[in-house]
Amino acid sequence: MNLPRRVDAELRQVLDLWRYKARLIIRPKISLHIAKNFYNSDKIERFSVVEIELRSLCNGTCPFCAAAVQYKSRPDKSMTDDMFRKIINDLSEADYSGRICFYINTEPLLDSRLADFVEYSRRSCPKATLHVMTNGIKLTNELGKRLLKNGLGLLEINNYSHDGLVRGNVKNFLSDVAPLYPGKVRLNMRPLDVILNNRAGSAPN
């Protein structure tokens, strides 16, 4: 539709005025409203779980896991001490009270620094819950006791097997050490050929 030149000019002036108001008046007010109501530190719901993969290897043969030893798809890499301490120090500064998990896809007991890292995390983040999930293959009474003594809140053991039996070393730990730390040790019995989440197709199950 063709408008008379005068009407067209007046319409452009109105639109220009609204653009000006939107840019200099309305937009800042909206931004201020968002900042006050959604970015106020008292109202933000912080994350509640932090997962840290200290080393890229696993010693398990679980068919659902891309890190299983039979696939040999990962180079052996470890997180540096400096990187780990930076993560924990940042959480400490934030007065973090959620869960810190020393695992993602791999076996945390393969890292010889684990007990020391647990101790550092407990000192730095006293309100956090420290969680280790392991397949139990490398678990010994001495190592398990040291982890729990250093401040681990939960030692969770996934006992994978074809026959439904508990590994001998895990059985010893459950009878000799676990009773000394009630509520801090959990045993999960799982068949070795269990089918779990394939992480968007990246795990060959």
C-alpha cells in the first residue's frame, strides 16, 4: 500500500521515536529487571554436583562403557595437581556445599593421588559431600580406610560379575572396614553384561 508522503514521514518519525525509547529507556529497564530478579546471588540455584575425572583410564570390562579396557580408545592422561587444586579452591571460595564426585567414566582408584586429593578437598570444602564410585578391583582395606579417614563421605562399589558373587577383596573390605564407617559404604551388585546409557551413541552397547 502506498501512503501519502506526509503520512509516511510522520510514521517514520513515530517508529524512530519508539526505536530510540527501546534502545535508551525500555531495554535498560528490562535488563535491570532481569539482573535484579534472576542474577541476584541469593536467588540463583547453584549447581549441586561436580564430577572430576582425575585419570582417563579404567580397568573394567563393562561392555556399555567407552573407557573399558577391551576398547583401548583412550590415551592415559591425568589431571594436573594444579588444575585439581584450582577446581577445589574455586569451590571453596564459593562456600560449595554440594557433592564432589571423583569419577565420570573411569576408575578413580587407578590414580595414586586420590586419597591426598580427598583430604585436600575435605579441608577446603568442609560442607561438601565427597563421593567415590569404584568397580572395586583395586580396592584394598588399607586404601579404603585411608579414603574414609581422609574425609570421604561415600564410597560406592559397583560389583560387576557374571555369577553374582562379590569379589574377594571387596568382601574383605565390607567385613573388616565398612562397619567402622556406618552409612559411608554402599555396595551395588550388577551383572557384567548390563545395558546402561550409551551416552548418545559414544559407548558401544
